[in-house]
Amino acid sequence: MTRTKATVPAVGYAPAWNPELDPLASAIREMACSFRPSGVLFAAAQTGLFAALMPDGLTAVEAGRATGMAETSARLLLNGLVSLNLAVHDGVQYRPLPALNDAVLMRGFLAEARAHHREAAAWLRTAAFLRGLEDVPIAYRRELLDGRMAERPGIRAMNRQLAQVVLDRMGALASQARRVLDIGGGDGDFCEALLACNADARVEILDLAGGIGMCQRFATGPDADRVTLRIDDARTATTDTRYDLIIINELLELFPQAEKRAIVERAVAALAPGGRVAIVKFALDRDGVQPAGAALFSVRMTLKSDGAYLESDDEVAALLSACGCDAIERLDIAGIKSVILGRRPGAAGILRERDGMSETRATAGELALWRELISVATSFRLAGVLFAAAELDLFSHIPPQGGSAAEIAERIGTSTVGAEVLMNALAAIGIIHKEAGCFAIHDDVRALLARGPRCILPEILQFRAENEIWLQLGDIMRSPGARPEAARIMESAHLPEYLTSVAMANQPAADLLVERIAPLLEHARRVLDLGGGSGTFSDRLLSVAPQLQVTLFDRPEVIGQNGPRFVDQIRAGQIVLESGDALDFTLPERFDLVLVSDLLHYFSRDEKRRILANARQALAPGGTLIISKFRLDESGASPPAAALISLKVHLQRPEAYLEEDREAAALLRELGLEAVTVETLDEAKSVVRGRAALS
């Protein structure tokens, strides 16, 4: 296997804009930002913010004191929790969700958050792991083998309910079995459920030493005479006992194909005539693509063990058939899990499905809560597979006609299993597609993610760098002076490249804004684009109102890169480039329109006011000042993406935050502007405007 390092376009490469690709580009950017909800949860757990909220709630000031954060940091993190429905705010106090206001449940939740925080750090190295350039951390790889799932009450709660549901669905197979072998059953959940529903069952649990450690409770419990604990390896274990029922729960995905077969062969050999083997697993279609959560889970398994992957339901059915089972059936568990049943002996049977789910004795509300929390805690996985593909330059290595996993693996320098699992996950989230084992990429996606003039891969890799910072969010919020250099983008040499990527994301908003203010442009002559970055808004203004003279004002290092881009407009007198500091500038001209677009959120409240005061001074009598910004309501938590953007800029500068729409309007009124309005531009953006007096 080759170990060549693929290259991607250099950071700062400015892609050509194509409005037809905007919706797709926006969707890809949204996937690339999916790590942010996880980051908020991890930071709240790390700083002790969740615990501080119990039991009666706190104000932002009190939360800051309790956790060692500044008030602004605490408020923004709390708003992030509210935006994710992980806390509530009554306008004064922040409180935990009622369902989480329980000490035992909260401890379990925090344990889940810590575990997924560790996993998120590992997922950022996926490309290097798949290429064999770095080793996956041992603690992450051995999490299951060392019995650390005992520390994961959220997973345990779901597993307990799963065991009850599965046994209910199996009916007499479970309630009438006398001799049961639970392979890899170290958590004891299936054993417990079996003992409860079948008074005559005798259960033997087979697992490695780390797993069996979680089952010692059976040795001294009331059912000690009905449970046997056996330390052994399912791949090599043999026994003279014959069992009526053998359960293999979420075990096969930890192993490569040959070892999966070894486990199943030994299980089938240990069945009594007419006995059944039940293989419980995450449901996965024959292509390995749906449900999407299962395809992402397969990537997790590949990271945990070389060659491991989540097998499809059809693969398990075929494996049971190959090992001599007949009467093969599939039980669907709410579209999330599957139980593949096989009977010994008999010829190969047809895989049959029975949909639906029996009632369960588990608490439905608690299970729903755990699922919601774990969904937030694992949201980083979506971004993780996109980042890995970007680092591998995978999209440039998929042939136009498509290719097999083996062919593409050779091109990107990974194992075939690693490439297939990664591409299955990408197909699951709609980035590429798979048909009959062939992976292909749509032309529009190729235009954005393969090397070329419209490629946004550098932008995706900037999100990856941001992800690294968000994993440190808790520490940064408590130590604002210790922000890593990578977080201080506004102070770094990469500011022009960062603003270029922002400009590309802003193209749709620029179109909408220009359309909204078209009546103003008919009579305007001079426009100031304050903090205009790479000139996205200036360009769009001139496209509909070529009579304008637009002054594009920004920091020197930003303005320096705009000269070549606007050389024709500069010669024609349509654009004037001015460099300086928005906090301290004066210009001799007075402008009919001053535009402040996506600038204020990088500054403190006092700095926002200074910038707007300077903008106000630049207005001609009767001129209009327009603030184009991310929409944020008075709760500071909606839309959720805006609350997370506020945290993002706060990471860059400890004083910065995204102002609410009403705050922006209040600042304009403080500066004496008239007819101040707040308008919704689209789901993400708002326009706040005010007019200077005529005299």
C-alpha cells in the first residue's frame, strides 16, 4: 500500500463564486461546523457549569463566580446550552433541564460528556490514523476491552432498555430457553433481563477479563446460582455445553471480517439442535450507508481496532447461513438496532423482516433524554469524517467514473477497509454516493471539494483548525489570557485568508441585502463599506448600481490583497481602497450609505459603539447606516447557530460576542439616528438600519 501524502489547495486560495453552488456549499459548511454543539456540552461539563446550575439555577454573574469564568464567558456558554435545549432561561436565571435536575442522572451525564470529549480529540486525527501515520490512543482503543463502559451510565441505560426490547421481541425464544450463553455480555444487561423474564434460565456470560469485572454483582446476588461467569476469548473459545440460546450483543463490529466469522462459527457450534443464535447490532443496510448514524459508528469501530467495521445486516445473515444456520430472520428495533436470528441445523434460509417493537419496561422519558444528550455529544462525528476526507484529498482521488474502495484506498494511502468505512459515512451524509460497490461524486460536489477554481477545501480545513480550539473551550473560557495562537485569528497573519472564506459564505447574504436596499441605491452616490474585507458587498453593490463610488475600508493587511482584484473598478473610479482601524478613523468624504457587515461581533460593547460612532460621523445629512449581522434574538440563544457563532468570536477575543439585534438597534438610537428598524434578511441574517437627520 502506498504512503504518499496527498496535497490540497493552499490556505487562502480564493475560489471562484458560482451562485448555483451556494445551497450546496452552505450545506457542506453546516456539516463542517457540526462539532460546535459537542464543544459547548464538553465545555459546560469541563468547567463545572452544569453542576453549578443545580438545583435552583444561577444568573450569569453567579455562574461566572462559581466556575471561574468572566460574566460574558459564562453568559455566552449558558446561551449556547439554552440554544441546544440543554438548559432553560427565564430572563434572569439559567436552570438545568428538569429531567437533568437529579444528582445521580447528572453524574452519569457528565461521565458521558467526558468520554465523548476524549473521543472527539481522537476523531480529529482520523486521516493520520487511517494512513498509519499515527497510533490511535490506547485508552480510546481499549475503552470496551478494559470494562470502562461501566463508567458510561447513559450508554448503560440505553443498553438496559435494548435488552428488554430484544427479549420481548424474541418471545418464547427468550422466555423458554433453559441454557443461555451471553457472548461479550460483560455489562450483564441481557443477563439481568433474561433472569427477570425467565425463571428457569441459566445464563453463562463469556467475556474478557475487563468485561467480566462488571458482572461480579451476580456472584453475590440473589441469582448467583443461575449465573456463571467465564473469562475467555470469543474468537477461540470452545465448550462441551450446548445452549438453547446464544446472544452476541454489539460485539462483531469490534473485529475484522475473518474474526467475525470465527466468533459466529464457535457460537453456532455450541448450539443445541434447534437452538438459536441472536446477533444484536446497529442496523445497517447492505451498502453500509444507512442509517447515517450507523455508518458514522462504523468509523468509530475502525479507529478502535485495525480492520474492524460495523457489518451490514445482510452480511450477518450470510455469515449465519455460511456457518450452517437456517430460519434466518431479522427483527427491527425502531430502525436503530437489528437482531439477526439463526437456527441450528438446516439449510440456508431467506432473510425475513418483522417490523415493530413491543412495549418495554424501561423508562421511556429517561431513554429519550439520554438519546438527545448523546446525539449532541457525538455531533462532532459528522464534521470528523468531512475533515478526514479533506485532509486525505479524497474527493480529488475519486475517478470521474467512480471507483471501488480498493482502488481509491490505493490512491489516498489507506487500507481498503478504512477507505470504505470513511466513504460509506460520506455517502450516508450525502457528500458522495455509492452504487453496487462503486463510489462516485456528483459534479457539483466535485467542483467544491476537489482541486479546482471553486474548491472550498481550504475553508473546510479552517473549520478543522477551529475544531481543535473548541476542544479546549472549557480551559480557554476560564483563562482568557491563555488563548492559543490559532484562536486569535484577528491578530494572525492568516486574517486575509480567514476573511476570504467568510466572504464566500456571505455571497448569498450580499445578494439579499443589495436586493433589500435597492431603493436606497437609486439615489446614492458615495458608499462606505466599513470592514468590507475582501469586497464581497462592494462588488455586489456595484453590480446593481454602477454609478456608485464605493470606499472599501479595512485593515492594511486585508486591503493589500484587494488591489489586484479590483484593478478595473479602481481605474474607473468606482472603488477607492482605504486602510485603517475601524476603532479610530476619519475620512474627509461624507457618505450617503455606510455599510457595516459582519464586523461588530468581533468587538466588546464599548468598541462596537466606537465603531458605530465613527460610522455615524462619516454619514452625510440624511444618509443611512446599515448593520448587516447574524440574527440573534433577545434571548441570546436563537437561532442556535448564532449563539454558537457568538462563542466562536469570543474564543478569538475575550471581549468579543455577537450582539443581539435589539442591542444593535439601541446603539444606533444612542448615536442619534432616526427611523431605526430591525429587519430579518433570512433565517441567519438581520439588517439593522438608521438614518441621520437632514441637518
